[in-house]
Amino acid sequence: MPKRDRQPEHWGSLVPHNSMHGRRPVPLSSRTVVIGKEGDVRAPSNPHLSRHHIRLEREGDGNVYATHLSALNSTWLNGKRLEHDRRTLVEPCAGNAPYSLSGEAPDAPLLFVSVPNAASARAACEERKLNGWCGWSLRLERAGDCVAA
């Protein structure tokens, strides 16, 4: 009997905060996902995004870790700057509520590139003072809620 390919488990989504990344959530199903101009999730025309900027890794226990890979640009998770090459646990944050997207959990983890927080990024975009910031809410599925992609 032929062997069936097993579909990867959907464990979350990246929900973009601006149109540079489209408006649709990007499903996450690989154990490791790289965000960057040449990554698994891309925004090739964004000046603040490195070729391989951030790595998201989902462990067997359901925990998700973010690693900042860029030597030139910054990455911010829940308003805190990530250290280069150091894995950081991605967790919900109640302080994100004022910056959450409509329809997303108010404590959804926020991931931004080069801009320290969602408020300054949104203000800059509205005033057209900053061209092309990157920002996503991470919609993480609980381990028991995962569905096949």
C-alpha cells in the first residue's frame, strides 16, 4: 500500500499590520519559519527587513520561540528588543491590547521589525514618515486546537 504524505499541522498565523505584507493571515505549519526578504514569509520591498530576519520555531510541547537573525536591523517582540541569535519564548502580553488588530486576541503577541512598538509604527505610517515598517500579530493555536493545513 502506498505511503501517504502527512499534512503539516497548522500551529498559528502571522496577521499583517500593514498592506506591504498583504492583508491575509499567513498560515504557519512548518516547525521552523524564517521571516525575511528571502525567507519563508517575505516582504521583498521592505527596506527594514533583512534577507533572513527572524526565525520562529515551534517545539513539540507547543511553545514557540523567536530568534532575531539580522545583524543590521532590529526585531521587537511585545515591545521588547530581541537580542541577536538568542531564542526568546513567544507569549501573549496583556500590554498589547491597545495595539491589537480588530478580530485578534487583545493579548496576541506582537512582532515588529526596526520599530519598538505598534503605536509608533502606526503613527509613523499614518503620517507617512516611515516607509515600510513590518509588523504582525501572531495568532497561536493552542496545542489541542491544531488542525491540518
